[in-house]
Amino acid sequence: MKNNPNPKKELGVCLISNKVAVDNEPVGFFYREQPEEELDSGWRFLSGNEDDEYLDNEENYDVYDLEYIIEKDKNVKQYLHSAAGSAFERNPETNLFIPYKED
């Protein structure tokens, strides 16, 4: 796990695309799945520019403490108590996150 070997139990850990964590692209899309293990929050953070081939390669994302993503983009914090199945995307006009709805 990156950045914090002892994550805060109330927040846990998340998966972050390397486009966000390494290449410093802004978070463009994030969603919550059912957690896979005890410290997993279920949150997954992407730039929104990843294609399926990129996401299929496990080397293109890693586990981080949720505090890390809050530090990168404070706007995500208000959504972190949303239920599994929630998804949000950045509105390019306002730069704010809005609930994601599949077309």
C-alpha cells in the first residue's frame, strides 16, 4: 500500500489509477463497489481517460490510503459516505462532481 502503511480504520484504503496518482491527472470519475476486504473502502478513483486495455493491466493502479485522494482533491471528501453502487463524474463546465448516470 502506498503512502500510509497504517490507514485510518474509519476511512480505509482505495484503488487509484496511476493517471491520477502518478501522472497527476485530476480525478474525473470515481465509484464505490462492495469492499473486497476489511480495510477496503470500496472506492475506485480514475481520471476518466483510462480505456479498457489500461484498466485491465493491474500495474496501472494501486492501493492507497483514502487520505491520499482527499489531499489530491478535497472535493471528493463530501461523497465518501455514499453507499456502494454510487458513482460520480466531474462536470467539465463547473469542475464539480455530479452523480454519474449511464447513458
